[in-house]
Amino acid sequence: MGLPSVQSILFCCDHNAVRSPMAEGIMKQMFGTDVYVQSVGVMNDLEIDGFAIAVCAEIGVELSRHRSRSFDEMEQLGEPLSSFDMVVALSPMSQKRALELTRFFHTQVEYWPILDPTGSGETRDAKLTAYRQTRDQIRDELTKRWG
């Protein structure tokens, strides 16, 4: 697997509860400590989603210790957005926020239209299927982007 041409990547979505933690965890599994990876949300109003934890555990990615945080909290904790080489937005709202926050930096912003599985399915099995699709879509995008 080829290494990214960047040394630090920030994944972002709306709440940092499903898509961006999945992307962070899968990226860390793929590249270990060779790339610094974090995730945030536009808002921090939800805890990590149990279905996201479950479907990532199926592929050996641990998310249960993830703590959701927002762009603002990340900055307040002393990790400026300008310290990342790349921001990968996984939702339209997070793309808009990332572009606003990076307009004065040399930070690359990419948008990957990743399915939000949270409203999908009526049964547990149907929900898990939707979350697996999101997980696999993220993994496919990572593989497509970095081999």
C-alpha cells in the first residue's frame, strides 16, 4: 500500500460520530503511524455511534474509545487546523466549514461524498447493512486515493 504524499490528514463530517471517526480509524489501520490522522465534526453534539463501532470492529478497527469533537474544540485544545496538510470533508456541511477555516492556509481540502447511514434501515440488520456500505465506501476511497 502506498503512503499518502501528506504527513497529516484531518477527516471531518457533521457530528464526528459516524463517517469521520470511521475514516480516521480505517486510515490508521491502513497506514499506522506513518501519517498523523485525526477527525472532527462541524458540531460536537453526538457521541460515537454504536453501529459505526460495530461495523468497524468487524474489520479490526477499534472506535469505542473515540471522543467526538468539533473544529472549534480541536483549536481550543491546541491543535490548529493549519497544522494539517490535508482536510478530507465527508459531508457538504463539513466541506463548507473546512473551506471557510482554511481560506488563509495552504491546506488542501478534498470532498468525498460519503453516504450518511444514520437514517437508513428499519431493522438492526438493515441498519448494519447501511453502515457497512458507508465503511466500505470510505475504505474504497482511501484505497483509490492512496493505493
